[in-house]
Amino acid sequence: MPQPPRRRGRPKAGPPEMGDGAGLRGNILDQAELAFAAQGYAGTGLREIAQRAGVDQALLRYYFGSKQDLFDAVFTRRGGVLSDRRIALLEACLAQGPTVETLVEAYLQPQWDMKHSGPNGQAFLQLQARIHAEPEAHALDLRREVYDPSLKRYIAALSACLPDLPRSVLATRMAFLVGAYLFILNDLGRLSDLIEDGGARTDDSHTLRELVSFLSAGLKAPVN
């Protein structure tokens, strides 16, 4: 249940917090994340987010400015964590001698972990699916800003593992990979509907291994 709005006042500025409720600014981001994920950008108003966070609406504008600025802050906060984690796992792979399979797993694992990190981690996956389906120019720019630096490093690493494949082909196949894992990650329950064998495994860890195997084979496929 939303808390009563706080009294107006000039808050102390600070960096965004990642934990649920870990500070006023972090709480606003958490509540905005849940609202945007559930209702989309157009269906969510600043008044509702303020009520969820238990603050005056003016405080949202003080911290973030417009609704678009708030949405961008929500997306870049956790999207940046994902991108940074991918880069860390990539560097670990490169240090050990990468394979296509280890690179694909390193790219997917941070999203899988976020799915199980709590309600806001799950909400971010829904939000991410929404923005990936949104062709509007600002959404595309936001995705490029957050994800392209790490994605391009993975393409370069895959190119080194698969030197016979043109880089343009690998880039296209990585786009296929992103689409496939976003669909599966946001609709794991659908797998149970399709598997007729009641004893078949559909837990998340098994699904991740199967997805890594499938996507790796696609990346390695010869060029038609």
C-alpha cells in the first residue's frame, strides 16, 4: 500500500541506489521500474509513481525532471549493471581462452541472474522486452547507449573464435540471439505448455544450458 506523501523539501542529491528501498532516490527508481514494467511508458503517470514511492510528485521532478528522464534513469540504471557484468564475464572468458559456448553463456548469464534477483529484477526484464519491441527513435538510442559497448565486444570475441565467418554475419546472428533469449526469458512458462512429456526438465538452469547449446550452434553455422 502506498505511503502518505512526504512533505516537500530540498533533498540531498546522491547517486542512484540499486537496492529496493535503499534510499529515497533508489526507492523512486524501484517504484517507477515496477510501474513502467506493468503498464508501459504511456500508461504510467508521475502521480502514480509518486504515490507508489510515498513522495510528493514535485520530488520526482526535482530528482529526474520529466517522465522521459525518469524512464531513462530507470532503464540505464539496471541496464548498465547488466552491461558491466557482461563485460566482466567476457574478460574472464578471454583470460581463460574463450569458446563460442562460453561466450554465449557469459552474455546470457547476467540476465538469468537478474530474473531471480527479486521483483524489480523481474520487472526490468519486462521493461526491457517492452523497449526492445519499441521502434521509436529515442528507445533505439537508449538501447544503443546502454548495450552496444558490451555487445560489440562480444561480437569481436566471437569473430576471433569464428574467423571464417564475416563479421557482418556474426552481428546479424547476435541480433537473432538477443531476440531469442528475450522471448524465452520472459515466457519460460510457455515451454511447459509445449513439452508433452511430463517428466521433461523445464527448470531455468536446464533451459539456459539448452539455449546456450542452440544459440551457439546457430552462431557457428556455415554461411548460406
